[in-house]
Amino acid sequence: MENRDTTKNYIGGQWLPAKEQMQVVSPLSGTLICTAPLSREDDVNKAVASAKAALPDWSKKTAEERSTIVRGLATWLKQQYGNAGDATELKSLIVNAIGKPLPEADIEVIETAGFIDYFCDIAPQILSSKKIQLSQELWPTKESIIFYEPVGVVGVIKPWNYPLELPTWAIIPALLAGNTVVFKPSEKSPTVGLLFGQLSVAAGLPGGVLNVVSGDKETGRLIVEHLDVNMVSFTGSVSAGRWIAEACARQLKKVTLELGGNDAAIVLDDVDPELAANGLVWGAFCNAGQVCVGIKRAFIQKRISEHLLPMIVKRAQSLRLGVDVGPIIDEKQRGEVERLIKDAIDKGAKVLTGGKRASLQGGIYFEPTVLVDINKSMALANEECFGPVLPIQVVDNEHEAVSLANDSTYGLGASIWTGNESRGMTLARDLRTGMVWINDVNVAFAETPWGGTKMSGQGFELSPECLLEYVVRKHVSIEKSADTRRLWWYPYK
């Protein structure tokens, strides 16, 4: 990758300086990574104006033409990927920005390329006009066609925990549907976000089709409230998502929201203990627990708990900081993890392992933590914990587990661990979540929808249908007869 000036935004096909800058610190070492734009009204106005100016030409291209151009982003990512396990410049950029272990950065890069290829493959068919079969008894001389047209300028605001992959889930479908995009990456990972400008250049996207403005919450507010932004796609906290939904409602603009979760794992007494122990430890501690669909609550049946709990603790204790488990993104987030653990301990929870800060080369680490005797009075049972914490509650039966899992304002995902697929499917239907994994967790497929219910958001990403989140449906009705008067016109009989 050629050197990039991280102090500039990518707007209208050019790298433009911003008057204000912010400092970006690595959670790995606590040291300064770079300075990045702290975009304000003038920067956002330029980006939106560029996107609006590029919209007519980009939207007039066929879905096939757009797919051919956009696929260049996947091609470039594959070139930068190298081989599995290679600490390439791209993967190292992700590792340094958010502290993600190399194997997880490795997966993120290759999965992102795969998602792009998939959407480029299916977009021409999904977005093609559709003839609608009308009732021949009522409308024998009429023909109807549905066209899928772009919404317009789409504002994309995405988080830091998957700084390459999550933005593509919105940016790519939006572009393929003929929209232009203004993308604001998280202020915690702007170096990876600004990479999308370089991706634009490498793929040959026309200037203004994809614009990147680095900044903070104020930058996001300016994008959301901009009158020329026609839609917003956001992933983040419930509080921010609620405000964005209200702001978009005032302007009657489209919005999709993925707002995280407090995902439950239900462990049944017929499961292979090795499978459950391995799965729960990875599901809770992957990306240092900073995953929206990570395991945040575990309900384990009593009959297997005495055997399973020591296995979970042993595996958690074997995890190596800086190798298997990375740092917390910043000091504020580490303090939030400590708050939730302290509240749980004060209300009767027991720490089986971890529970403390850890020191490693100045990084913002926290020990992988397993707690038991969790109950509903604890904040940890009700709030999303973005950190390496596995809260466990032992339950008598599967019905109690489902009831506790559903007793949440969130409804993103859940996992069921069982040796009986039929039993798992029955419970999956009873869970009030948008996604359920049986004997796995935190796996995304391009072909299937990703989204939740309740306070976990609205709309969804991934799957063929997600392309239709970024279009306006236009119905065109054609009268085929040569008659000069319709039966329902004046004069009435």
C-alpha cells in the first residue's frame, strides 16, 4: 500500500485537508498512532455535495457496470491479503488500530473480500426490473413493472471493532444499488476507515461516488441531519441509534440500525462438554469480547455445570494476552467493564478467573474473566458488556434458560449448544432474536440476513434482500389496449 496522509479526508476523488485534527492512540501500546481529520461542517458539506454531484452519472450505470467497478475493491483486498498468517501491511494496520490479534485481522480481510464478491455476483439479478403478474380477470390489458432505483446519498456511520468488514456491509450494497456514499468511520479507527479512499482509487470508482470523512460524534450528527443525505446506515449503541432514528424521522429519510446486543448462550445437558467449553470461551473472548454478537450471558443446565465450569475456567486461563486476546479499545471502555464487574460482585456474583486489569507493553488490557451466580439484579445481566467477560448462570432446565434469555431489551443473536439438533431447533424458534446459532456463534454469511429485534435495531444487512434496503421501488403501470376510454372513467352508468 502506498503511504497515505492520514490528516486528509477523501472527498470528490481527492485527498483534502481538514482544518481541525484529532489524535489517535493505539490500544496496544497507549502511544500515538497518527493525527486524523476532525471533520466539521465545511468538510461534511463538501463530501455531501460531491456525493450529490456524482449521483446522476453513477445511478445511470447498469447494475452490471457498477458491479464490475466495485469488484475492484475485492481484487485489491485480495492482493493486500497475501496468505493466511502473513502480517501484511493491511492486516497490521487493523492490528495496530484496534489491537485485534493477527488471526482475527486475517479473517476480517479475506471475509470482507468475499462479501464484496458475493454482492457483485448477485446485484444484477436482484436489482433488475421485475414484471408483476396481475389478475387477468380484473386487469387483462394491463402490465406492471417494478424498478429499483437508488435512494440517493447514503450516510454510513460504522464502529471500530470490525473497521474494514462492517462498513462494507453497507457501503457495497449502497453503491451497487446506484447510490453514492459519505462514510464516517469511528474516531477510534480512522486509519482503517480512511483506507476506503485508497480502495476507491484502486478500484477506479469515479470521484464523489465514495467519500470518507473522519471525525467524532459531531461529524456524525452533521451527516445525519444534512438535508441532502437521503438515508443513514448506522451500527453502534442504542442511545446513538435512538437519536439517529428520531433525527431521520423528522426528515422522513430511510434508516437502518444495528444496535448491538446482550446475546445469550444456552448450554443444554446433552452437549459435548469439549464443544461447549471451546465454543463459549471463543464466543466470549474473541476480539477481547468487543463483538456485538459475542456471548454476553451464558445459561448452563445444572446437570452439566459441575463438569463444564472447570473446563471453561481452564481454557480462559490459558488465553495469552496480546496473542489470543487483544486490548480493550480505550481507557473509558475498560472502566466500563470494571463498573459492570464490580456491580455484579457487590450483588453476589463470584469471579472464577480474571476480573482485573492487566499490563502488557502499555496496552489497555483486561484479564479474560469468568463469573458465576449472575442474576437479573446485576447490570451485567441487563447491559451490553464490551469486554472479555463471560457471565454464567446455572439453570434447572431449558425452559428457564429460554425465559431468562428472552428477558432482555435486546434481541440481536443467541447460541444454543446441544447434542440434539431437533431440540436445538425447537428452542431456536422460541428465542426472540434476529439470529440463532446452534453449536457455533458469531459467524456471518453473505447469503443470510444479519439483524435483530427489539432494541437491537431495525432493518438488516447481508443476504440478497439487503440490497433492497438501499433502493426506492418504482411501479410503472402500462395499459396495452387501444381503447380511448376505460370502463371506470366518466360518465358513470
